[in-house]
Amino acid sequence: MTSNPTPSRQPEPETRDPEPGTPTPALFCDLGRMGYEEAYALQQRLQRAQIDRHIGPALLFVEHPPVITVGRRGTPEEVVAPEAVLRARGVTVSETDRGGQVTYHGPGQIVAYPLVNVEAIGLHEYMRLLEEAVVRTLARWGIEGYRVPGRTGVWVGKEKICAMGIRVRRWWSIHGLALNVTTDLNHFGLIIPCGIRDRGVCSMQKLLGPECPTMDEAKEELAGHLTELLNLYLEPISLEELP
């Protein structure tokens, strides 16, 4: 899976309801490396178009430069590193409207933003589907991921490998999940990840060493499970061609 693949066709000007059971066409764009604020603005723009029924579902993949994001339930105290340390490490801080508390995004982490309508699925079930997509992705490389009741995300042993948080407007969701593939785990020491003090953070690279998949391999696997579980059919499109 390469960044900004060529689209198979231009998007329809209006969404059409598919036949029951038929996968729903969804725009897909791998944004490559993009700042958190820029990607957030893009999600908001696409969500407005979805609410107005100009486009249907979409799936965005992105890697963010090092950034700490503070969700709706997060507090400044959960960013434990002084500002001088953050500046020295090139890590910015951004407040956001997703659910959850404080987390970290950076290179080597697949951030997936499924922009889908969750009314028929239900919010709780939608989060479980995102978790299941990650569990299946990890299983491809022999990693046993699991859920912890009351703690959204995916865990391996006593360490978290994938954080999640969404925001829904008129049943259309933005934000999504962040799967650590080759992420620099030292940056998680700058925060209290998701407000959890009694468990650590891991990555596929930490667990697999030289057997760790490439980012493209992990993206392809994750995209396949997301589309299967959400009943989508991906239509690749470049950033410039997004409506």
C-alpha cells in the first residue's frame, strides 16, 4: 500500500444507498506524513460533506510528526514532561475533541481515521469493531492482542499497543485508532498514556524485533480487516483529489 494511490474513479456527487449486504464504497487516502492539526481540519471538512450527503464513507491513514494530543477527558497534569523537554524532543501538544484522555502520536505509528456513519452499528459496537480489526492485524504476525473491560483499545500482556478515540456528529465519526508499529516508545514517558498508570505501552517492533512488518505491510493488513468488519469497498484517491 503506497501513499496517495491513483483513484479508480472520481467520487459520486451524491451518496447512494447500497443494496443490503453490499459493501459500501469508501474513499481511501494514505496521507503519508501530515501534521495533526492539518489532518484534523481535513477530517472536519470531509465530515461536513458527509453530513450534507455529498460523499459517503472514507478511510484515512496517516503518520503524524511527534505530537501529544489531549482529549476531552484529558488534563494538563497528564502531560508530565516540562515544556523545555518537549521542545528539545520536538514534541508539540494539541487539544482535540476526540474521546479519551492524553496520548502520543508519532512516526512509526499507523493512525487510521475511519470516517463512517455509525448510526446502524451503534457507538459501543463500532469501537469493538475497531478493536477487532487491530486484534486480527496483530494475529497475522502471531501477536495475541486482547481487550481490557472498561479500557478502550488493544493490549498485549500488560502493555497497550493501540489507543482509540472518536468524535461523532450527526452519526458521522472522525478520529479513530493509533497502532504502534515501529513507534519511539520513549515518547510515551512524556505523558500518562490514556490516564493509566499501572500498565505500559508496547509496539509491534518491541514484540517482534527483526520480524516486525513494514509500515506498508501493517497498513495493508489493517485496511483489509477494517473494510471487512465495516463492510466497505475502498476506492483509492489522492489527497489533491479529495472532494
